Amino acid sequence: MSLRHPEFRHLEALRVRWAEVDAQGIVFNAHYLNYLDTASTGYWRAMGLAYPGAFELLGADLVLRSTQLDYLAPARFDDELRCGLRFVDAGRTSLRFAAELKRGSQTLLKAELRYVMVEREALQPTPVPEALRQALQAFEAGEPMVTVQVGGWDALGAQAQPIRQAVFVREQGIPAELEWDEADHHCTHAVALNRLGQALATGRLIEHVPGTAKIGRMAVRAAVRGTGIGAQVLDALMQSARAQGFRQVLLHAQASAVGFYRRAGFIARGAPFEEAGIEHQEMTKGL
């Protein structure tokens, strides 16, 4: 869960589990490293650079070189905590972050973490890519981390296809022959890209009947779900529908995504039905 705080661009919400409490009734000291690691993963996700996939595409990985912890007060069972993480600076091959663990307004722990970027196979230090440095600085400055491109299949198909293959064919088990159709070549497609140009989410728009467009093939990579990227793709497709003169948009929402579309203003129409072995609900929204 990503939150906001004046001192931290990213806050990770945590809750102390019974297994993390020692005989003294407080969190065992080693578990604080797990909290920091969870916050670190959340930080990269908030940047649209989900670990480890984003770094695998760079042919690199991050390893923790050193951690400095300052324990100020104990956390206890069932405490609701927030762990803030902030990028401090980058060396030639290293990244340094500051972190704080809070319970309400009380700071329980302060930490400094230093990571080294290494080659994936040799595990030898490798320079931090300039694009990654710039992305970190932009994130801390509050700049958008994701852009959405809209265009035809010729322009965006190579980026959209792997996402749909991963989500629909591999993850959901939809037969490949049902996923790919000739309509792709006649649709308007949207693809969300992070600051390193890596594709994260996609969707498509096509005329359904005169005046009504249909949105479909909405897919977000699993590692970045819940970050708002899907909403950005949906908004881009809705804007494209308006620009093309459509008066209404229709879609077939998977049952698990009905809440997402309802929050975007879509209204259910008719009874649920099965499509490709998955329960769906038809939903519409006027433009």
C-alpha cells in the first residue's frame, strides 16, 4: 500500500504479526530488516520499476551492501506501522536510501541502506544507468513515473503483446487462439511505459456499434497492480474515444475487476456471463 508523507515520497503500510514478536512482547530486532526490505520493494513498484523484473531487463540486480539501524522505540504485536523510504544519492555503482519506521507520529527506527548494482550473472559491480539515476531524481521531485502512448498495432503491438501473453495466456490460462484476433490491427491501443521505456500495461479500443466504442484487452503486469497504472491506460482510451466522436463506451469486465471499473464511473448492465471460461459483467459509461 502506497501512502504519502512530506518527508517521504513513498510510505509502505505494515502491520506487526504475532510471529514477529519475541518473548519480551516486542518485535524481534531482525524483523526490522524485513520491514525495510518490504518498503524497498514497494518503493520500486511505486516508481513503475517492479523488482526484480525491471532490473532483469537491465541485465543487472541490486544487492544490499550495508545497513545502519538506529532503534528508538519498540514495535508491538498488531501495531500499524508505516515505513518511509527516500532516495539520498547515487555513486558510480551504488544507491543510498534513508528510511524511517513510524507508529502514528512516533519514529521507532531510523535507517540508512546502501545498495550496489551488479551484473546478474557475474555479480560484479556495474555502473548505475543514467536513466535510472534520472528516474530516481524525478520520483523524489514528484514527477509522473508513467507515460501512456496511444496508437495502432504497428506502433504498439510489440510492447502490448508480451503483456497480454503474460496476463491472459500464462496467468489466466486463456487459450492463445482466443486471445489474438484480426481486430488488433483495426484497434486503437494504449501502452503504459515507465521511465526506462519498459511496458507495464495495455488496453485497446474499437468501434462496437455506431456511437459506441468497446474497450477490451485491459492488462496490467502483476508486479505493478494497485499502483494506478491501469486507471491511466483506461483514461487514455476514454480520451481517445471522445476524440473519435463516440458517445458511449462499453466493456466486458472480468468479475474481479468490476469494482475497478465502477470506481471509474462505469455502470453494470444485464446479468453476469461467461467468456473464455471467466465470469464477466457488461458495463457502460457515457462520454
